[in-house]
Amino acid sequence: MGAADDGKIFLPSRASSLVDARRFVDGVAARAGFSPLQRDEINLAVTEAVSNAIRHGSPAGDADRVELAARMEGPELVVTVRDHGAPFTPPLPTLPDPATFADHGRGLFLMDQLMDEVIFGYDDGTVVRMVKKRRA
């Protein structure tokens, strides 16, 4: 796993980092008492966000790093993913036509459906902020 810093890790910009990303965020979610189903939803959303950061937000390839942070704010898990990419304004999240059988293009839709809030911003790279509320 990449270097850790108080609820934050830095991951090499390569697909093998997805395992470490999920493990890191799942640990925070488990300690906070999220249910197994909620943790699965969080893990899938994190996988999509980090995968997008690696694929689209790493102009220097695996020489770039993806910053991943996870912390509790009251009953909410706040996850942020920061990359080195150009500003990105996402389209409205819609499910792509299943007839196209594309191997990509569902990530933004999944993130939007699985998390309670997804916000894109820019701060020396694209920043995705996702929130999941803990429910009983």
C-alpha cells in the first residue's frame, strides 16, 4: 500500500492499487459500523472512482499517485479521491445502453446510485467527494 497519513493514503497510479484502496476504505467503514451491504456499496463506488483517477487522471501514468482519504463526519463516511488530471465536469449520471456492451462507462452511474452524495471539483487535479450515510 502507498504511504499513509492520518486517514489518507497515496497510491501508485496503477490497477493493482485498487485492492489497497478498497482495503483502506473498507477498514474505515467497518470500524464505523457500516453494514456488510453498505460496505459493499462503498467499496464498489471507491473502485470506480479510483479506477477513473488511474485511467483518466494520471497523465504521467504510473509515475502519478492517487490520493485517497476516508473519514467519518458524524454518521457520514466522507471519501475523497484526488488525481492529477485536467478539470472534469461529469455528465448527468445515466445508465448506458446495455445493447452497446461497452467494457466501461458505468462508473459514474454506479457511484451516483451507491453513494448518498457525489461531487466533482478541481484542486490541482480532479477531486471526487463521495458521502455515505450510516443507516441502522
